Amino acid sequence: MSLVETGCGPVRGSVEDGIAVFRGIPYAAAPVGPLRFAPPAPVPDWDGVLEAVSFGPTAPKNPYAPPLDALLPDPEVPGDACLNLNVWTTAPDDAARPVMVWIHGGALRNGSSGVPVYDGRAFARDGVVLVSVNYRLGIEGFGVFPDAPANLGLRDQIAALAWIRDNIRAFGGDPGNVTVFGESAGAVSISALLASPHAQGLFRRAVLQSGAPSAVAPSRAARTTGAIAERLGVPATAAAFARVDRDRLLAAQRSATAGGTPLTGGLGFHLVVDGDVLPEDPATALAGGACDGIDVLMGGNTDEYRLWFVPGGLVERIGTATLWAAVLKDRAPWRAPGVYRASRPGASPGEILGAMVTDKVLRVPLNRLADARGGRPGRTWVYEFAWPSPLHDLRACHALEIGFVFDTLDTPDSLLLAGPTAPRHLARSMHAAWVAFAHGGGPGWTEWNAERPVMTYGAEGARVVPAPREQERLLWR
């Protein structure tokens, strides 16, 4: 067993395969009672030793809706103290190792740090102190109310980073050498952290996996709050919501947000430009230099859309009329479907639309950010994950790369997406690049420049491709 002294008291973890692991350490007070719709508050000191051997409570949430529930396990741990984190380290000593902080995805309404594919032992094995974080989700983390601060889940993440700054040295980590990395909503959150004055100085590097800078006006985000309030029959205020039983609140949230996805739209949860923790739209702020001096690694997966379009058969239901309606709605050039089809012979209208939406929502905004950082302080690298999963016709879908980044391809949840034959050498290569980046060097390929080099992790291994699918990208300028 390993014993570490934190600012609130001692914690005792376990040793697994030579790695010291501490699970469920609270970084902020339990968000219940008067703290339920309030900013994160300090953790009270505890008496005795806190046993940190099991994952802590997860934020209140609904399970993924079918059919995603069969592909994305989402563990639930009951309890109120959901603002907790986990630490993997070779040893709690004074070695001052680089620190990586994982912020999970899940559309700001699902997920937790306890998903098996996020196991941090491979990072610790390779000289990194790995921290994974829980934060408030759904209406309790990203609801918009007239009587409560916005972006509570983002404020939770900032509180976790502050705890890491103050405590990670005791776990063998260097508080001055922190890399934040996250996928999907986790990456969107990190783009907001890069733009937030509240997070300045809390990290030196960032990795955005399959998530681009995004935030909306409070009035737009409040539509979800209003829809939930209508189902509950209560005013759309934090005070009214705080009096509602949590199970009933989650049922109303599930009803209000049913059918929405990050790519197809619908009611959901968003970061909002609140004039405080997020004073400006992150895309605008980052293009204007808000993340100057921070090294950024960013990218996505070739077939992101297939996680939402394929399992439920949506890709087959989209016909030519729907494709052209989307072209009109998104104000894409009329030649766009033909340009996409030229590199995808035989693709269905649903596949063409999915590729277009993937570019519009993810690839092109990240390319714009990389371009905007050119010539400014802070280095930039871009990657693409292109290895096609042999399962369920998912190909290189959203979330598939996570098991490769963590080098956890043998976990049950990674096997659900990648299968048992996923190439271990590709996982070793991708994981090593993330580790090298955290250590302060480059991930192993040329920085972003006028040639637009993209490290592509595909069926042929890892290789740099200059300006992939450039004609498609240029459609969205």
C-alpha cells in the first residue's frame, strides 16, 4: 500500500503491477444541498487516512441510449462526492515527473473517469503521472439558470487542476509540467480551458482528440433547461431544480435530449459564453492568441460520424433528398457531394453526408485553429486516426483511438470497438507520441506549417501525410 499526504489529509492507495494507484480522491466538496448548483467548494479536511482504493462516485447521469449503450460502457458508482480524481504514478516520491490530466468525453452528459479503457498504468509505466477527473454532467453541470453560475462542470475541471497544482508533487509529479488531454466533450472542454482566464498557469500543454473549440450563447443553451423544466412542471431556475428528486430530474433530462447527437444536433448541453469563466467564444479567443505559449496536439478520426450513423442504421436511412437538404442547411457549395464522392467511390448518400458533417464540425475547425496558431508562440501538431475497426462496419469511428492512446486495447470496452485483432504496434506508436509530447518534446513529426503535415495512424502504420483530402477541406473555407 502507498500513503501520501495531501492538503486535506493522508490518502492510501494500492500497488498494481508495480504502479501506485489512488482512486476516488475528492478535489472539491460534494455538490449537494446548497452546493448542488453552486461553484465547486473546497474539500473539508478529513480525519484519519482516506482509503483511495476504489473509484469514487460518478456524476449523476443517464446511461447511453441504445444502441450506443452496447458499445460505450458507462460505469455508475453511487454516492454524492462525485468531484473526485484518480492518480497513477510509479512512486509517490520527489522525482517531479510530467503530469497528464485526462478529461473524459460523453457529450457533457455521460462518462466518468472510471471507464476501464482510461486505465493509467501504461502512462505511469512510461514515466508520466496520470490523473483522471470526474466533473458534473448534464443539467447539474451545464444547465443555464438565472440564479446560478453557468459552466459548473468546467469550473469543476478548473478546481481539479488547482488541486493538482497544489498536491501532485506528493505523488511524484511536477506541478509546473502539466498536460491536459481529452476526447470529444473532454477536448471541447480543454479548448475552453485554453481560453479561460481562470485556468491560466494551470497547464503547459494540451491535446484535443476529436473535439473542436465550441461554445454558445446562454440563451441557446437555456433551451435545454427550459425543455427539462417544462417536463418537470417547475420554473427554469436552479432553486426549483434543486428541490426536484434526482431520479425524476434525470428522467426529464433523458426525455428532453432524446435523439440529439454531437453531429446531428438536437437539444443537448453546451459550454456557454458567460462573461466570467468563459468570457469569449473559444474559437475566437484561441485564434486571437489566448493559448499563446501553450503547445497543442490536436486531431480526429477519419470516420467520426460512423459511431452515430451506423449502429442504429441511420446511414442507410439517409437518402439523396436528405443529403441535399443538409447541403442547403449548412450552406455548403453545391459541388460538395461530388467532391466527397470522388474519393469515396460507391459511398451511399448517408456516408457522404457523414463525411461532410465530420469535416464541418471537427476536422475543419481544428485545421483553422492550427492555421491561426502559425507564427505565434506555442508549437502545434496535427494527427489523424485512420485505422478501420473490423467490427460493425464502424471503421475509424469516434472514440476508437482512445484504447490506442492509453495502450489499453485489451480492456473490455476497447474490445467492443476495436476487436481482439487491433494492431498493438499502432497503440505503442500512438501512446509513445503522447508520452513524448508530455515530456516536453515533440510527438515525433514535423510541426504544423504551410505543408500541413498530418501524422496518420492507419492500417499501414504511422506515417505523415501532407494536407490529406485538401479539396474537401477547402470547400468549408
